[in-house]
Amino acid sequence: MYSGIADSASDFDSCQETCVRDSSCTRVDWSPGASAGQLCWIHGPRSRSQPRRPLPGVSHYELKRLSVSHWVIYADSYAQQGVATDAVDLSGCQDSCVYNGSCGRMDWYPGDFVGQRCWIHGPWSSSQSRQPLVGVLQYELHRGSDGFCGKLYCVSKYATLYLF
């Protein structure tokens, strides 16, 4: 594409990272056969209206940013009628909720036994109000547009580059 900005990245991973970190970046052209300083081209709003054109040896990537969700934490709270999981740590408990499409919140009991530490909640317990319980953390999940709260993409810096 025309109107890109040359980046000093010397490898594709660095080029991709530059685009992901720049909120205005929407596309990247990678030209592995070019000279130093000409390998990576970053595109944003100024080149958005430019059509792609074929150029041998150049790969064009579009950045699809996802709406990433978040957790709201309620200290010293829990809800009844959760389903116990075998998660051993907080991250595993969050994964149990994220990968269950019906889960909207979870309770984390850090001092309890495995099998009793993590309780996930969905439609079966959504009408249950929060109850006070010292030492328990309730996490409410607000999912992103990808339906997985961005979890699949958190690992890859909240964004994915697609080859065109």
C-alpha cells in the first residue's frame, strides 16, 4: 500500500509488535527482501483509503483489534449455586469461567481445598445475589466482542494480524 511509514524493525515479530502498540495502526506491509529500514511499513488512517496492490515478495497484513473484556472484583463476596471446578490457582479459575460460554462470574476461595477453591456461575445461579463472606473474591466477567473476554487474544497482545 502507498502512504505507509517505514519502521526500523529488522524482523516480522518486531514489525507486528510496533503495529499492535500503535493504536492508529491498521495494516503492515512486510518486505523481507528489502534493505534495512525498508522491511516494515506501518499503515493507519492516512493509507486506509488506498487499495492494496500486488508486489512480488511483499506480504500485507491487516490488524483486527478485538474488544477485550474485563473482570470486576468484589472482595469478601460470593454467590450460592455455583459449580465447583478443579482449578488450583486464580488463573486456572478464570480460565474455567472464560472457556465456559455460559459463565458470567466466579468465586475464588484461595484458602480452601482444591475442588473447593473455584466456583463458576452462569444462568443456573445468575439470580443469586452476592452474599458477604470474608476472604472470598467474586469476579464478574464482562465479555468482549470475541465472546471469550479476549482471553484467546490476551496472549497475543489483544490483537491478531491476518495475512491478505
